[in-house]
Amino acid sequence: MLHSTVAAPQRIILAGVDTGADRDVFQIEMDELEALARAAGGDVVARCVQRRQAIDPATLVGHGKAEEIAELARDTDAELVVTLNALRPRQRAALEKSLGDVAVMDRSVLILDIFARHARTSEGKLQVELAQLRHRAANLIGARDALSRLGGGIGTRGPGETKLEIDRRRIRLRITHLEAQLELVRKRRAEQRRSRAGTPVVALVGYTNAGKSSLLNALSGADVLVADQPFATLDPTLRKVRLASDREAIVADTVGFISDLPKELVAAFRATLEEVTSATLLLHVIDASNAYWRRQRESVMSVLHDLGADQKPVINVWNKIDRAAAGTGGADLGDAGVLVSAKTGDGIQELKSAVAARLSSLSTSASAS
């Protein structure tokens, strides 16, 4: 297993293929990719966009655009190209052949790296390693040469990074071992939930960087890490919160979601995300200041559907209303919910009252049935 070393930020070129399906969404996704690259500790030096009707099956971007990216990399001293579109192993190999010493990875690998960067607990590291190995197993063919040049930087840090000569059999053995370890984690969490029987659990869910951790701090007076970047909080945090009418609840903050979240991550973090599936009530935290909150909300609901939690009782919590009031995107929220600012404290008491009332209603309904 390789361990990361302190080094200067890798200089990164972002590349994406715009097939014309939705230009606005493509631009949003490219902006989000840049935020992810920064969260991974990279320095984005350029963007390169290829507009074509379909993905090139050989190189993703086409041979001409690959040569253009190679020249751009030489001019900017870039060390890494990150593609918005998913790469097949042979596409990655072909691109790196065109780019010389410049490594290539796609958005999914970048997200896996951010998770590795932010994993702190042994449980988090186990889950990240499992996700990385599952992804590697699915992309091993044709990737040996392409991945051989990913030195100590983005894509090679943290748990789960092994020597490239590892074969499928050894990967499967390691995956089996990690799955067994995480099954123990799942059982331990189930025991912990049984010990909390009688106290309702309210799970915070939402798009990454929507302000869930800030909201947990505002509700509980805790001091959970808060950072203005994707996936700043990885490991689950539970805090007891006193609501209105002297009612108490346990509020659980879990990893944020993102559009097209790699399936390996959803599978690997299932033990952690059981805090969501077993919760009494969900608080869907939405960034009211983000002009694209509708798209983010749909992405969250898609992940909840995959987890089997999309039918859970939910309260929409429109966070960052202090920014939305300044006209940055949230003037037409429309949907029912509670308006809050975790930063200023506005609406926090109203949210506690709304949660207490909803929990009482759910308790009454359960008793009646």
C-alpha cells in the first residue's frame, strides 16, 4: 500500500466532451469538477472542452483534441488531466499515450481520491479502500500502463492504493476481507442503534457543501468540521439535540451526495448510510443560495432512492437564506419547508419546533397503527 507524501499541488487540466444534450448542465458540471479538483488539493491551470455528437470510443475526445490537450499540457506544465466523462480503461491508456508523461483520470477516480483524503477513522478508511479496489477491479484491463505514472499525488493518496502489479485474485481476496470487516461495522452500528431505542434519530441529508455540518453545529452546539469544499465531512457524526417542548432527538450528519455519485462509493458506504435508512425522519438540507438547487435536490433524491430511503418522512430545510436574500439564486424556492441560516442562526428555533411537531405526529401515527 502506497502512502501519500507532502508535495506541491498537481497542475491539472480539466477536459470534457459536450455532446450538446444540455449546454447549461455541462457548464455546471465543469464548474463542479473544478471544485472537486481543488478539494483534492489540485491546481487547475486550464480547461479543454470538446464539442462533438458522441464520445470517441478510442480516446474519448478524438485524436485531434488529444493532441491539442498534449500541447496545452506542455505549455502549462500540467501533470494531470481529469475528464468529466467516465473513461474506459483503453480510452485512458490511449489518452496517456498521446499525452506522454501526463497522467489521466476521470471524475469518479477524483471523487474516490477526495474520500481517501478526508477519511479519518478506521471505518472511513476501510470504506474508501473497498470503494477504490472495487473501482480498480472493474477497470483493471488496459489500465496497467495508464495508471503506472500516477505518482504521489491526486489519485494515489490514502487508503486503498496498492502496487499496480496486483492481480484480480489478490484484489478479490482483499475485497472479501474488507467486506467482512465492514459487516462487523454494520453489526456494531445496529447494536448502537438498538441501545438508542426510544430516542428518535433525525438524519441530515443533502448535496455536498449544502451546509449540513454547519446546521448540525447550529442545532446542537457541536463543533463539527466545516469547510467550504465538497466532501469536507466524511465520517458520520451523531449529536443529541434538545428540541421544542423538551423533546430530544439524535441528529446524524452523514456524507454529502453529488450527482452521479460513483456506485462503488454508495456500495462501500452502505454501513454508514444505514444511519439514513434507519432514521425516523430526514432533514433534506438544500442550499437556497445555489441557482441550481433543483438539480442538486433531484440528485439527492436519486441517491435516496438507490438506498431505499426515498419514502422516508422528510422536512426540506432551505439553508443559507442569508445569501439567498441577496439574490444569489433562491428567490423562488416555492416548496414547503423551513428557511434557516446555519451561519446566522436565523430559523433554527423554528426548525427545532418543526422537527418536534413532525416527530410527535409520527409517534402518534405509529401508536394508532
